[in-house]
Amino acid sequence: MRKLLYAFLCGVMIIPNANAIDLSLQDTVDKIVAESNDVKKADANIKKARAQLNAVNANRWMNVEGTVSYMNLIDPKNPTSGNGVKIPSEIGAMLEQQFQMPVGVLPDNMFMAGVQITQPIYTFGKIGNAVDAVHDAIDMSKSAKDLTLREVKYAAANLYWTAKMTDEIVAASERNLNNARAARKKLTAAGRANRSNLIKIESDIASKEINLSDAQFNRDTAYRMLKIMAGINMDEDIVLTDDFPNKFEELNAGELKSNPQWDIYQKQIKMYESNASSKRSGNYPTLAAVGSYNYYSMGNNVSGMFDKEGSQSAYWGLALKVPLISGGLHSANATMEAMNAEAARQDLDKSKKLIREEYDTAVKKYKHLCDNLGKLNEAYNLAQKAYDVSANRFAAGQTSAIELSDVSGALYQMDMAVLNAKYNILMAAESVKKLGE
């Protein structure tokens, strides 16, 4: 009967979490990356850079413009006459011959349509360097996305292990509180409780209840933040399946040779240099092929505009556009881009120093904390033994509640120290991954 009751109670305890979402560290990272607004913005910046490339490349290709216009002319001196505009006789004679119009009168209606074509042939690097600059901008946006992904993954791991640590803190706080309650039970059950010991134990219980309440609040806060960033409904229960490791492998980290931040600066330097060359090319000529076709028609009514009596003109050839005086505009723009490139070089140099130092520090920190973890585990085991001895002595009436409280507090602090060390080791490993992967 007791076994059946026990099985029933275990089933009741399991039911609330039967539909909980199991999340491993990798699951959490994947969900947060998929929900990240920063990653989506990085994707949008890549698309934007590619659109800029299409815009700049458009300057390489043929440009065709069409123009269509219709005008109804009036005589300002007699606007209601409807007889057109009087013009000199020599021009009127030409119109009479061409359009069969009265001499000396410009027709009321004019229709014009034309097409102009321009094809750049050689621009001395204005277009080519601009295209190269946009290619570098695209590479920059890709490196920026890589950098963003690393930051988001690091933040996701931080959220996961922070939430997991709050679970462990709640469990440790519950153990600490249960130890105090067990001590009170032993004290009262022995029938030898004195006022001093009871007051001390009651005080400890009240303090540890507050610690547990704070730990539960921090756990709930951490889980809410994790759900928000992972796109999980607040009503859903989640279970973090990856636990803190008891042992940590040696970190396989070599010399740092590349980093997305460095790639961004390197591409930025190239982009500014290409822009400088493009701006400087503004001082040089532009050679282009040009062509044009135009149709003109005049008449006293609309139907007359499309007859066979209209005039046509067309041409094709080469055009050389030579800048003469620009007031130093192109040279000044080129100098500004060159100085932007120099500033990016300085940023790159500084970034290499700082990131290498951050990387080396993370590697050393990982090793340092792993070495300390073994000592912390030994200290925790000793603290646990000290508590067990003190608890037994307290049960036998050989020590006071004050000593038991001190030993219990020391055990709790060592529990927190071991947990904090594991968290810092994991985050040091994530830092190495973020900086040097």
C-alpha cells in the first residue's frame, strides 16, 4: 500500500512538468539567434549593401531617356484668336514649306518626341573604384553579421547558464533552510531547548527563508528574460537539460590570428581607399558614346501632329567630358576618404591589441579557474564534513546553535563559490569562442 501511495505521489509531482519544454544549451542558442533583432538587422544591412552595388553598377550600363511633349501656343497679344503666334517672315516661309501653314504664323500645337542614349566607355576609374568600394562594403556587412552572431551566441549562453545557476542557488538555499529546520526539530525533540539556541535557530530560519525567497525571485526573473529572448510564451514551462559540468577539459586555444572586428576594419580601409580613388578620378575626363533621335510635328489641331509631314533628326558619336575648374572639390573629397582610411588603420591597430589581450586573458582565466575549482571542491567537501560533525555534536548537545549556524553558513558560501567558479569557467570558454572561433 505504501509503495502504491508513493508511486501516486511521484506521479502527481511529475504531472505539472509533463508538457514542459526541454531546452539544451544549443537549443537555447538556436532559438535566441532565430529571434534576435540584431541578427535580422545584420541580414538587412547585407541586402542593403547588395542593392547599393546594383545602384553603382548601373552607372556602367547604357542610359536611355525618352522625352515626349505637347504644347499649345497662344498669342499673348490676342490669346483668344486661335491663330497661333506671329513670327518673322523668313521663319514663316520655312514653316509654310514644311508644314503647309500660313506664312508668319506659328502653329497652335506642337508635338515633340525623342530618345537619347549614353553609354560610358572609359571613366578613368570613377565607376570601377566606386564598384570596388561597394564590394568591400558588402564584405564589411558580412563580417558585421558574423560579429553580431558571436555576440548573440555569447549572450544566449550567458542567459542559459545564468538561469541554470539560479536553479542551483534555489536548490542550495532550500538545503540550507532545511538544515536549519532540521536543527530546530532536533533541538525541540530532545526536550533540552534553551532560549538562546532557540532564538538563534529561529533567526537563522527567518534569514534563510528570505535568502530562498530572493533566490526564487531571481530564478523567475532569469527564466522570464530567457523566454523573452528565445521567443517562448511566458505561460510555457521550460526545463534546462544541460547541467554544470563537474570536470572541464583543457581548452584548445591557439594564437589568435583573425577576428570579425579586424575583418571589418580591413575592408573599411579598402573601401575608403577605393572611394578616394573614385573621387580623385573626378578630375579626369569621361568618354562616352552618345546617340539621339527626335521627331517634331506642328499643326492647328491634334490630328495634324501625327501626319507624315513631321520633322526627324538623329545623331550618334563620341563625347568627351572634360572637367576644367571644380575649385578643388574632387581633390578635397579624395583627401577626406583617404583620412577616413587612415583613421580605420588606427582603429584596426588598437583593436588588434585590445582583442588579443582580451582573448589571452580569457584563455588564462579559464585555466586559472579550472585549477582553482579542484581546490574549491576540496574546500567544499571539508565544509560538508565540518557541518556533519557539528550537526552530530549539536544533536548530542555538545555544541551551540551559534557554532552550527556558522558552520552551516560556511557550507552555503562554499556551495556558492563552487557554483560561481563553474559559471565563470563556462563563460570564459564562451569568451574564447566568441573572440577566436
